[in-house]
Amino acid sequence: MDPLQDVLSLIGATSHLSAGMSAGGAFAVRFEPPAGVKFNVVRRGDCWLRVDGVPDPLRLLAGDCFLLTRPVAFTLASDPSLPTEPAGPLFTAATDGVAHAGDGDEVFLIGGAFTFTDRAQALLLDDLPPVIRVAAGTPEAATVRQAVDEIDAELRQDAAGARLVAEHLAVVMLVRILRLYLTRDAGHARGWLAGLNDPTVAAVLRRMHARPAHPWTVAELARSAAVSRSTLAARFKQVVGQGPLEYLTAWRIELAADRIRRGDGTVATIARDVGYGSESAFSVAFKRAVGLSPRAYRAAAARPG
């Protein structure tokens, strides 16, 4: 099993495009924290990106892309020291799908956002840095630009299956950005994503994902990875930030939460299928992780809005 594929299948990534932004001269536009994971592509020109909580602004050149993984405010500017104006009125006044800032049109950006299921933050986003910049010359940037073009075309045409195609393209875009992050920032990455780049940890992750209900022990997992129990425990903790059995428990909860949201089976059936010997033990573990009992979580997921 591919742990990244498993996780992406649970987070329910969808996407939408916002209006483009044309800018020139002196401009500094401040955006409120996005509801989802924000992405943008610089079509032409260059500008600065300043993200709240990130010490240094990032220079964006034509062809660059960026992904914001946190709901934090950010600014796009010709000069990061300029006073800002709010993005809201500019985008409300957008014409032909383009908002205008400053005086001129030397700079043009297009972007949008991913939205995920309610468990995605802990499952995927907490392991990512607040902003990931994808440089223009990388294959990943080319993929993002192409995906944005195709998403835009699909949603504008409103043809049969357009929404489904757009959602698949969004996942392709996200996978390519995550691959770049894992390759480029392997030394700084932490969490299960970082574990995908560690041969020992990755082997254990694949085994747990292939058989999540199996009563794994650290000793058995260590044997499967051809390392000692102490080596596995230390390495897994160092890379992922938690022990292998802690990770397994968290993954079982995610699998169960997905099935509960979808109404797939009784709580007792789900408990058994993810490796719990009793419904009561599962309910205690689920409430500890999610904050709601399985039945309360199902009721909350069923409520509209």
C-alpha cells in the first residue's frame, strides 16, 4: 500500500479558482486568512509574498507557484514595506474574472484553494510548513500551471463531469507539490510525510497501511524492516514524532472517521474492521482522538452545513 495515496483518498481534496489579479506600479494587497489551502501561480511579472508568522517575505517570479497550508493572512505586493489595502473590495469589483490593484498590469496571478474534510488538518497539513514555494523551472511548477489551466477550462465550460475532472486535477497538483517538498526539504521535514523518505520508516508505514487491523507489535514491525526493536522505535520517533504504535492508533482512527462520515457500517463493525476487539475500547480511543464519541461524530457529520 502507498501511505500517501491512502491519506489523500481520505482528505477529500476539492478545488476552486478565484478571480485572477492584475497589478502594476506600487501595490500591496492584503488577503484575509483563506478558508482552505490557498495556491497561486504568477503568470507574468514578479512580486513579493509576505505571510503572517513567516519571518521573511518571498520573492515570486513569473512561473512561480506557492501553496499556503495554514489559514493565515498574507500580502502580495510590489514592495513588502508598502502600506496595504484589503483584497475584499478589489475582488468584489473584479471585472471579467480579474481584480485590479495598483496602476498597470505588469503582474498577473491566478489561483484558488483546496478544501478538505474536517480531519485533514491533523492528517496532512500539520506536517507541512506554512508556505511552500515552487520555483518556475521545476517540473512541479509546470504541472501546477497546467493543472490550473485545465481546472479553469473545465469549470468555465461546465461540461458533463467538469467538477469531477477539476477535483482530480486538484489532487494531481497537490501530489506534485508534496513530492517536491519531500525531495527538496527532506532534511527538515517531520511527521509521517518525512517517514516516506526514510527507508526503514517507509517500510513500516507500508506494512501498517496494508494491514491496519493486524495486531502489530513493535517487535514484529522491526523484524519486517530488518532492524532491531530499539532501532525502529528510536528512528520512527525521531522522524515521525511519535512511536509506531501511536501512529497506528491514529491511522486506525482516521480510517474509522472516514467510514463514520460516509455512514459505512455500524460502529461495532467499523471497530472490528480497524483492529479493535470491542466497540467500547474503540469508542474510548475515538473520543480521545476526535473529541466526540463515534455516534456523536456521525450525527455531526450528517448535519447539513
